[in-house]
Amino acid sequence: MVVAHPFIKWAGGKTQLLDEIRAKYPPKIEKYCEPFVGGGAVLFDVLSNFHPKEVLINDINAELINTYAQIRDNPENLIEMLSDLQESYKSHTTEENKAFFYEKRDRYNRLKINGNACHAELASAPQMKKSEQEIPNQVRNDILLEKAALFIFLNKTCFNGLYRVNAKGLFNVPFNSAKNPLLCDEENLRACSKLLQNVQVRTGEYSQCIDFIDERTFVYIDPPYRPLNKTQAFTSYSENGFSDKEQIALGKFIEEICAKGAKVVASNSDPKNVNENDNFFDDLYSHFEIKRIFASRMINSNAKKRGAVSELLISNIASVF
């Protein structure tokens, strides 16, 4: 039996930290919310081991959430499309794959940014014989499926699995020449789909999860990390940044859901990795338990200086359960 795990590589992914995060789980999880779902390492761990009855995941990255929805609702067609991409990729030389990557990146950006034009493009295809009333929904479904397949394809073939967009929202991560990447992990996609069947998905600001969260909810919060240096801003995954102002607003949100009785664990960077006098999070979360844990992260452009750095686990565990 395949144990479901993240279907993409995601900056700041939590797979290597699961043991530390698991130590903060409540004994039972019947209702679960993740306002910044990202790659979903904690999500799939919770779904596999606790089988909560109510689950809501959210992310501001609409293309990421669409991919979750397609895996949940349309796994076989997604697998078929990814299998075709994988076969094409395997049959090409590295230089051909580089050109293939940029062709698919351009296609993805057209679908992402210029949806109406893509709707017209698909609707004019001769194989589509449906009535005018039916065409929009079918075209929309075709586009959403293709975007999800390209999202996974680009994640597996771009530099370091990054998801980065420019100010116009265009995905602009360059090609990675890795040989034989696994573009279509059929067994894992089916395992993920099975676990996601009863999961609600939303796209938007984390604050919209407030109506779902109550005293029965376990909430894991993994926001964009506060950058430790200028290089880390490279990994921005949406058109909008996440400044100290947003970090403070998130702190108020966490206080609000704790006041509702929710059980909360949050992750973030530890500013003390680069400045031992930076108490930003220690001050912001002074009423919470803060634990420093270690992870291998790339916080230096010099590979020789990369290694284990501390991250923060912030929770209300002492006051709630």
C-alpha cells in the first residue's frame, strides 16, 4: 500500500520536520484546517493517520489549489496527461527537453494569465460538437486539467522545484537539466486522490478560513517565511509579497483563532540564524510556546555554507491541550 506524500517539491516543505511537528498534534484530530497548504506534507500525514471528518485547505496560489482539486476530482485524466508528457520527455535529448520545457512554460503562462483567449482557442477546436450552453463548462474543465498537468510537469523539470512568479504573475523559473525526473507518479497520485475526497479546497487569503475554524479544529499554519536574507525572497510563489506587516497581521489572526478554542501550530523562519538580537517572532508570539527545531535549508548562495538552520514551531499547546 502506497503512503500518500506530497506530489510536488515545494520551497520550505515540511517532510523532513514531520517528527517534530507530529509531537505537537493533539491526541485526536476530527477537524483540520491548513490556511497555507503548500506541498501538503503535514496535510497528507494528518489525513493518513487521523482521518478527520472535516478538512479545509487553502492557499493564495490558485494554480496550486487547482492542482489539488484536479487530483481529488480527476486523477485518471490527469495521470493520462502527465504520462504523455513523461513519454515525450524521455524520448528527447537534454537540449530538446530544454526547448520542450520553455514551450510548456509559455503554454502554462498563457493558460494562467490569458484564460479568456484560451477558452476561445479550445472552443473553436473542431472536435468540440457540444451545444453553446455546454461548451463553456467543458472548455473550462479542459483548461483546469491542462494547467494542473503543466503545474506538476514544470515543478518536476524546473530549477530546484521552485514556484516563482514575476510582478505580472508569470511563472519564470528556468529549466533544470536533471535526467529522468518522475513526472507521473501514478500510485502516489491515486493515493493522494483517495485521501482528498472529502477535503474542501479554497483559493485566497488565509483569513477566509476563519468561518471554518472553531474549538474542535486543529490548525497548522505554514505561511511564507520571513526572509533571512535577500536571496530567500527569490522563492516568492505569488504576485503578492509577505512583509513584516503581513506577519504581524497573521499573528493577530492566530490569536483570534486561539480565542475561539482552536488548537494551533505555526511554522516560520528563525531570524536568530543571521542576527541573534532579532526578536521579531519572540516578541510577536510572546504568549505562545516557541520551540526551535533544525532543518536543512538553502539560506546561502555559497553551497559550502548551506546546512542545518533553526526554524520556529509556535503553538498554544500548553494553554489548550
